[in-house]
Amino acid sequence: MFKKIIKEIFKNNENTDYLNEKYKIYPYKEAIIIGLTYLCFGILWIWLSDKILDLMISDIDLYSKIQTLKGGIYVLITSVLIFLLVYKRADNIKKAIIELRQTYKNLQKLHNELIVSEENLKNSFYFDSLTNLLSRNGLEFEIKKLIENDKSFSFIYIDFDNFKNINNTLGYSVGNVFLKEMAEKLFNYVSSKGFAGRLGGDEFALVISNDFSALNLSSEIKRIYECIGKKWEINSLEFFISISMGISIFPNDTKNLEEIFRNAELAMNRAKTEGKGRTIFFTGEILNNNSETINYANSLFNAIENDEFELYYQAKFDLESGSIIGCEALIRWFHPIYGFISPAVFIPIAEETGQIYAIEKWIFTKALQQKLEFESRGYYNMDISINLSSKTLMSNINFEELEEILARYKVDYSKIIIEVTETSLISDIEFAITRLKLLKKYGIKIALDDFGTGYSSLTYLKRLPIDIIKLDKSFISYIEKKGKDCYIIKSIISLAKDLEYEVVAEGIETKEQYIFLRDNNCDSAQGYLLAKPNNSHVILDMLDKKYKYVF
């Protein structure tokens, strides 16, 4: 009986052993205890009561009546005894049933929570939590289905070129508002012809079916630009929007999911490097160039050790006398297989891979050694300009290592010029000013390179601890046209003089440019008209011969 009850209660329940142990519910054991108790009590009762009656009563009629009464008493006592035993076990069963029901309720609640968690997990896997667009995983899942069904489509990789300006100006919370609004625009645009997703940060993707009636993809691209717009306003502030897009087409470019993403991203990166705000379709040439970039990056690791770098120097001339007064150190890479590799190619790669730190330390070491040689030859007044990247300027460890190099060489640091660009300073202007002041403690002069190409040069001009302004060659090239640029150059030179800055012009290529700059009080210049970059031997030879530019 107990076994059947217990089995029914704990049927298919994993908590049976736990409840058995807690409430001492063991069917066979309970039945044996009750049975043995009944048996032992019955035997003892019969034996003891009969012995007592035999000793005390001799009357047969009375003996018979007492035996009947004894049987009734036995039934009453055993009934109470069995009741107590069964009640105790039944009470344990009741408690077990109550706990079992509560456990079931808890399990049911947990089950419901797991269903909700599973749904949330699924949503977080397939959808971006900020924009509610498909996540990268969601995009991959949907694209796989298109590939399996052999559907032709265009994958468009979108990057907002100047998104960091919003974050840097107003903070990440406002940046998130921007991303949500742009996501909504993209979703509304593509909802009838494909789907949209967020790849991360300010990068989005559109997948447009090529079966869509508007087969002209160029028109679609135009509509995307119109959908995004050119300006974004918040809190009475206005930001100009620019997007770069890379497009990979299935199955034209590849039949592989991973390569679809890679190809579109490569095309997008090409769009950014070619001026931003444009769209590039993936081609095999882009992939080859990327492979070349990877090869360059790998080769850079051993370039210093293999002595593949060389410092060239472009002479700087005093515009009044035509004499050489200094030079700019320019790195050149002569690869044993690829030959000459332009700094415009490998410097961005070095910055991206972090190898720029080792390269700049090598440049500073070689340039300071060259300064020592100039001084040993009696050319104490020759200054050397060295370019410094924002990476080293803002890096604690690498800037400290640069200071160690400066402390190592005993040269006239008043003739050392460190050139920085405006773009390398504005990301954290206060920190940059602190670092530049540390350099000036050595006696070093600071030159603001490519002046006039930024948007806020005049704003920061009075705050930056600079000594020299270098006019960008993009201004110089317009001198002969005698237009507005000439007035701008005159104004810049006049302003620099009032602020007691030295002015250096870059990219002098014609006599007309030379004369204009000289006549408008520009201090010095460098350019192909005067001297091309060359190795130190050529520069020393020019100094030994007291070379001057004469026309």
C-alpha cells in the first residue's frame, strides 16, 4: 500500500531520493516497521495476558468473559498504535507532497524564465541591442539563406566618416542617438527590397536583392546618400554627415559568405583612403593591393634589423640669402624585393600595426647622430627637422623612450625642430600641449606642419607652444594664379609675424613662388626647385661647397 502511494507521488520526479531522505519515507521499511510492531505487540499481549489470567482466574466463565474483553482491549490499543504509526508516516507524505508541489511550481517558474532568457539570447544573437537592426550574426544567418537559395544580391558596407566628431564633442550618449536615427533611416529605406544590419560601432550593412525592380545599383547608391542626408542636428548643433561605402556582389565577386564581408569591407576601406564620402565596388585589384599591404606590414617587422631604412634630408633655404640653413629628415625604405616603397604607403601601415614607434625611435636616433656630425664638421647652425606622429606624442611609454633618446645625445637642441600636424593635436589638445612643453624644455623648437589644411588652426594657434608655421604646399601651388590664395598666404604670413612665429614654405617648385614668398617676408622654404631630398653625403657636400640658390 505504502509502496504504491509513494511510487505514485514520486513518479518521474528527480527529487525522490532527496525527499525520502528528508522525511524518512521508505515504503518497504515503513510497512515492515508497522507489521513487526503489530506482530510483536500481538504476541506479547497474548502471551502476557494469558499468563496473567491463568495465574489470577480459575473460574472458566469469568475467564471466557475476560478473554473476550481482552480481545476488545487489544483491538482498541492496536488501532490506536497503528493510527499513530500511520499518521506519522502520512504526515511525512503530506509534507513531501507540499514540498513537491512547491518544487514543481519553482521548476515551472524557472522554465518560464528560461524561455524568456532563451528568447532574449536569441534576440541578442540576431539583433543589435542599440538599433534593433540585425547584428553581424543575424546578417550572416540571413545571407546564408540567400546563398543556399542561390539568390543574387548586393552587400553594401557603410561607414560614417566623421562619427567620432559627434562622440568627441557631445559624448557617447548623443552618439548613440545618432546611430539609432541613422539605423531607422537605413531600415526604412531597405525594408521593401532587402534588410539592414549593424556590424559594430558606426559601421552598417545593407543587403539588397538584385531581383528588385530597381536594377540600376547606381540609382540605389544615390538614394542611400539621399536617405542619410548631409546634415544632422541636435540641441541646436549641426554636424555634416559623410559616409563611405564598399559593395560586394553575389555571386559575381564570390560564393563564400566570409569573402562577401571581407570584399565589401576592403572596398569600403579603399573608399575612405581615396577621400571618403564615396562608394567603391570590390575588384580583384583591391584584394591584390590588400595582400601587398599585408606583405609590407610583415616586412616592416624586420626592416630596421635588416638595415633597409635610410634617412634622406631635404635642404631648407633662407629666402633672402639663398643659403642652406637646415634640413628636414625624411625616411626612405629600400626593400630588397619590392625596391623603393614610398612613406605615403608604409607610414600609415606602420601606424596601424604599431610599428611606427620603433621606426620613429630609429629616425630620432639617426637624425641626432647626423646633428652630431654636422657639429663635428663645424656646421653648428644647421637645424634638423624631425616629424613626430600623434601615436608617439600621445603614448606614455613610447614618449618616455623618446625622451631617453633625447637625453642620450649632447647636441644643440635649439637647432632641433620637431614637426607636428594639426590633426595629431586636436584629438586631445590639452594633453598634446603638455607633451609639447616637455619637448621645449630641451630647447627644441616646435613646428606646426601642413598649416592651413585643418579647420581650426587659428583657434589653436595662440594656445599651442609652437615656434614655426609651415605653409602647406597646397597653398603654394596657387601663387601663380594670383587669386584669393595669394591674399590668404599674405595674411597668414603677416599674422605669423605679428605672433613672432617663423614661417617656412613647403613645395617650392617655381621661381615665381620663390619671389612671391621672399617679397612677402616668408623666412625660409624647401622644395624641388631648391633641392630634392638626398642622403647626408650630398647635403654635406652642398655645405662644404657653400651652395646657394641663385636665379
